[in-house]
Amino acid sequence: EEAHIGVTGLGVMGRNLARNFARHGHTVAVHNRTVSRMQRMIEDFGGEGAFVPAESPRDLVAALRRPRRLVTMVNAGHATDAVIDEFAPLLEPGDMIMDGGNAHFQDTRRREAALKERGLHFVGCGISGGEEGALHGPSIMPGGSPESYEALGPLLESIAARVNGEPCCTHIGPDGAGHFVKMVHNGIEYADMQLIAESYDLLREVAGYAPARIADVFRGWNEGRLDSYLIQITAEVLAHTDAATGGPFIDVVADRAEQKGTGRWTVGTALDLGVPVSGIAEAVFARSLSGHAEPREAAAGLPGPARPELHPDDARRFTDNVEQALYASKIVAYAQGWHLIQTGSQQYGWDIDRGAVAAIWRGGCIIRARFLDEIRAAYGGGRAPVTLLTDPTFRRALDEAQNAWRHVVAQATELGVPAPGVSAALAYYDALRAGRLPAALVQGLRDYFGAHTYERTDREGSFHTLWGGDRSEESA
Ligand code: NBP
């Protein structure tokens, strides 16, 4: 039987993706550079569906129905290029290569353009949900041509997570759009996790709660508007007891956060495109800071304020305030992420449906949350808010949260508990809504030392003041 789809790269992700296809009734040809890995997979899971084992790229290509649909699930970078170079010569015009790895969207754009010249469709596809998601239903973000989505979409939709019957998969846009959106997803994931971590820290350091108690707080929050995968697993991690010490697990974990780089990509791309994603940037920097053992050790004795114990009633009030601050900061982080998607979409001509992005992140992926329903609704009925902050639902939430939010930032600052994510989110909110920004002074200074010119509020044109002369103004 001819296979409907082929998967090469049967690592953690590829193997589970292949099994997911097979479990949904598709015949899957499977290949791996190290053949024994493919054979082991067939031995372990061959009974789950219809697999066609392929020992070489040629065998894999020969097993596929035309137009061929080939998924590569190997490491991003050189490995992906190597696999493409190996398979492309074996394929025919109209065939498709889908890259499900975490490629940088610029690599995807380059690969798509190169393969297009050979008549091949290249689909850069973001896949979120990790190992479990790959097997049971990930959130899938394919880019590439509309024709390739016609051929690949039904297969992808069949294996994606579902929310209220809708598959968490949609054609994001041409060439690198899918990987771009996956990158922003990961950046938002960084921000979400940082905000959660800060909230935990505030409850511990300011309210004086133990991890088990904080786990209860998160469990409670998960019943409300913060209902999400990350909040749910936060409660589980905080409630976990370490077998070796008998104490809270969180207290034996080294406090150095690692990163594979997609958060950094998001911030780098945002810098290139001039989009202020301060929430994501603070999350990336917070991870970087945590890893700098030497300066941390050197600074460990620096003076800070005293931290008086809170009265239990105040601690409870503070806990409610932290929930508000967390929710408001989350809105800001997502507003920034959506701004980045909007800008990338304009810059590269992708025409991304931002409501659809919210819809496919409601299931399968790491940031899945009830909250995403609200973002989707913000784009409903053809609406396209300039910023999510002005969507009526979010505007109201921010208005209701702002006193608590300010109080939390003030208290964190006063007691010396670092809350860079929550603070930066509030600063963004205040800056965006400010009628006038001190950017005017920055322009004045730039004109003073570098004759960089400025525009005026009352007249068209560019101007320069003769700072070194009689300080008269000239048109530039
Ligand atoms: P694994 O490390 O489990 O597997 C890597 C696969 O790539 C193996 O099949 C390996 O073949 C193959 N490979 C490599 Br490496 N270099 C190759 C080359 N030059 N030619 C042919 N095959 C090569 O990785 P994974 O966790 O499955 O991740 C795969 C991709 O999916 C990555 O881009 C990752 O960022 C992305 N991703 C991962 C997750 C996750 O949660 N793990 C989530 C979303 C996306 P071999 O067996 O012969 O060494």
C-alpha cells in the first residue's frame, strides 16, 4: 500500500508524530538516519497502525503516494539542511517537504524560496505541545503555499488537538509565517512562565506562604480566568515533595533557568522589527541573570530593605492582588506578542489571521488557556484592535486590576522582591496610555549632540535648533 505521509527523523517528536498519524488511520512511511531507531520504533509501536518501514531515503520516497508528503522532524539548523539536501533530489515537482522542527523563520523563508525553484513545496510548520502533544494532539502552525495546505491540511487537522470540535491547526500564511508564529508562541511562553514565577516569589517572600500553600493558591486560580495548563502544572510542581530530603521539591532545584533560544529569537526579531516586547525580553533576561553565578554570588551581600511579616489578613488581600497583577501582566504580554505577529505579518506580507492564531493555541500547546478565547473574540466579527489593550473586555479587566497591580509592584519594590515582568508590563501599560512621553526630551537631546533633527507638534517638517549658535530654529 502506498503511504499517505512519510516521516523522517524518529526522535522524541518524530516518532510520536508518526504514531499519531497512524492512530488516525493514515498509512505512514517511517525513516531514520540511524536505521536501528526506525526498527525499534516498528517493534515497539508497529501494532498501533499501518507503518511502512523505510531503510533509506530512496525507500521512503518510493513508499509515498503522489504528490508526496514528507515530514522532517530533525534538529533545527544544519541537520534540517542536510535532510532537505538528501531528499530534494529524490522528489518531483508538486511534492512537499514539511519541516516540523523549531526552525528560525528566516531559515524557513530561505529554504522555501530555494525549493520553490525546483517545483517543490516547502512547509515550515510550528508544532507545540512537546512529546505528549505530538502523540495525543499538538497545536500545529503550518506556513507554506495554500496549495500545500490543501494537501497537508486535512492530515494535520486530523492529528491536532481539538477544542470544542475545532482542530488546533490552521494555515498561518506563506513561507516562514508558521515558524514565525511558533517563535512568538514560545516567546509568550517565556513571559507567562516568568510572570507565574514572580507571582510565586511574591507569595513566598511577601505573603510568607510555604510552597504547599502557594500550590493551593494556584489551584484556586486555575478555577478562574487564569485557567490554563501552565497554572495547573505550577500547582503540581509546587505541591511536589522531594523524596531525598522530604522537603518541597522547589527548594532543591537549582535556581538557574536554561533556554534553548526561541525566546531570544523572539526578542531579537522584535528588536529588528522595532516592536516593544518588554514582557518577553524581561523573561529572557531573567533567565540569563539567573545563570550568572559569579555576579550573583558577589552581589549576594548587598543591602536591601527589611521584610516585615504580613498579618494573615493582609497576606490574603495581597494574594488577591497578585492574581490581578498576574492577569493584567498576562494581557500586556499577549498584547505585545500579538503586536509582533501583526508587524511580522505586515513586513513579510503574510496576512496572518490573528484571531485564528488565538483559536489554535487554545489546545495542544504549552500556553493553552481559557484566556485565548477572549483574544479570539477580540478579533471576532472582522474586528482588528490596534492593540489588545483597547479591546473592551481587556480594557475592563485592566481597569479593574490596575489598583491591585500598582499595589503589588509598589510592595515588591518597597520590600526588594524582584518582579521585572510584572513591573515592565505595568510600565508598558502606563507608557502606551500616556498622552505625552518623555521621548520628546530624547529627541531634543539627540538634536543637541548629533543634529538628528526633530518634528514639531504644531507644524509639518523636520527641524534643527542651532544649539551651538544663537539657538534659533531652522528647517532641516
Ligand atoms: P531528538 O534529539 O529526539 O531527535 C533528533 C532526530 O534528528 C533523530 O532522528 C536524529 O537521527 C535526527 N538527525 C539529526 Br540530530 N541530525 C541528522 C542529520 N544530519 N541527518 C538526518 N537525521 C538527523 O529531537 P526531538 O526532540 O524529536 O526534536 C526534533 C525537532 O523538533 C527539533 O527541531 C526540536 O526543536 C523540535 N521540537 C521539539 C519539541 C520537544 O518537546 N522535544 C517540541 C517541539 C518541537 P539519529 O537517530 O540518526 O541521530
